[in-house]
Amino acid sequence: MRIKKAKITPLDIAVGLLVAGLAAYIFYRIKVGLHYKWNWGVIPQYLFRYDSEQGRWVANILMQGLFTTIRLSVWGTLLGTVIGTVMGLFRVSTSLFKRLVGRTFVELIRNAPPLVLIFIFYFFVSDQIMPILGVDDFIRSRTESTQAVLAFFFAPPERFTAFISAMITIAVFEAAYITEIVRAGIQSIEKGQWEASYALGLSWWYQMRDVIMPQATQRILPPLAGQFISTIKDSAIVSVISIQELTFQGMELMASTYLTIECWISIAVLYLILTLPLSLCVSRLEIYMQRSEA
């Protein structure tokens, strides 16, 4: 399969000029119509600040929010992938009960408003599950070095429970979409592969492990990588439950400085710094997978 290289057409140039003109008009209306006074000079200090006690530069409010977003996205995706893979296998299982469980999970999560799910899962996990498991007591009883490691990979002890609750909430939400990615990848495998593996006397489990999943994984990886990008953007919704990720920190900064446009543009740029390279990597991965199949 030969992949054609993208070419810039006159239509692309016209659309680019139209977008540039629209951006210039918006900037003009903000500058002239709203009489907005730009003050970009104060934004860098909210990215990094110099700590005189430690004698080095440390992350400030926006970068702290960015790091929390990265942690939430990575752990949420990993946990969501585990849940989604299990539910995806349930969706294609020969057991009617497992198929009903997988279908119910997907339909409940995907057809409910995300904001409602956030509140339900967060307060249930935070108020009911975490106290039963004794997570707070466990974290506080650890040594300082252990707490430092947990703070680096997750969150400081005082915010650990809230972070874990938000992570589980994001994971469950994303798992519903990952479930469908896994299901579609498995069902895209040709029927002959199932019949051939069955003719060899393989059970359903060995069919999945040795024949179907190795092939389906190649088709699952590109959309799964794309779902990771969606997780980064979807993580902003946990700002409504006061998780100090990037969007929440941006709102706090905007409320204290009144630099509305500068704050939101800075937040948008930080999200782009995260998602744009990943988007390019996903595109390269799709091309690589196409070449592998060819």
C-alpha cells in the first residue's frame, strides 16, 4: 500500500489566510473594542519561581497544575486501559452474562453526562471507599522518603486521597471508550482466523491469547493512543471537584490576577505542548501500522 504525500493546495492557502485574518480581527476587537490591556510580563513568574531556601528554580502554580494533569492522564489511562480491556473481552465473550456486564458498563458511562459521573464517582470513592480502605492512615504512617516518592508519582499526602479518587473517576470514564476500541479491534479480525484457530483445537482463551489479540493489538494501538490525548483534555473536568490540575490552577490564577485572556491562552498553549507532539506521534504510528499490514 503506497501512502501519498500531503500537498498544499490553493484551498489550504485560502483557509489558512482566512483563519489568520479571523485571528487578527479577534485580536483587534479585544485591543480596541474591549480596551483590554495586555500584561504578558507577569505570566512567566507563574510558570517557574526561584526558591531562595532551596537555591534553585521550582515549578510554580501553572507548572504544578501541568504536572498534576500529566499524572492524572498517565495513571488514568493505564487504569482505564486495564478496565477497558477486561470489559472489551467481556463484550465479545461467549458468555451471555459477561456480554451483558460489558454492554451495561458501556451504555451507562457513555450515555450519562460526564459532569454527573464525576460527582457521583468522586464523592462515592472519596467518602465511602477510601475511608474503608484506610488510605489516609496508610500514607501518613509511611516514612518521609516513601511519602516523597508517592508525592512525585501521585500527589502529596494531604491531597493523595483526592488525587486517587479523581484518577479512578477519569479511568472509569475513559474505560467505556477504550472498551469499544478493544471490542472493535477484536471483531475486525477476519472470521477465518477464528475458524483456523478453532480447527487447531484451541480453547477460546488460547485463541484470544495466541491468535486474535496479537493481530488486534496492531489495530487497537493507534485509536488507543488517540484516546490518551482525549484523556489529557478530559482531565480538565476534575477541576470542578477542586483537583489542582492545570485548568483549576488557571482559574485560581485568573481570579487572583484578573488576567483573563492571558491566563486562558497560557493554559491552552500548555495543553497544546502536551497534546500536539502526541498527536504527531499517533499519526506516525498509524502510518507505521499501515505499512506493517501492507
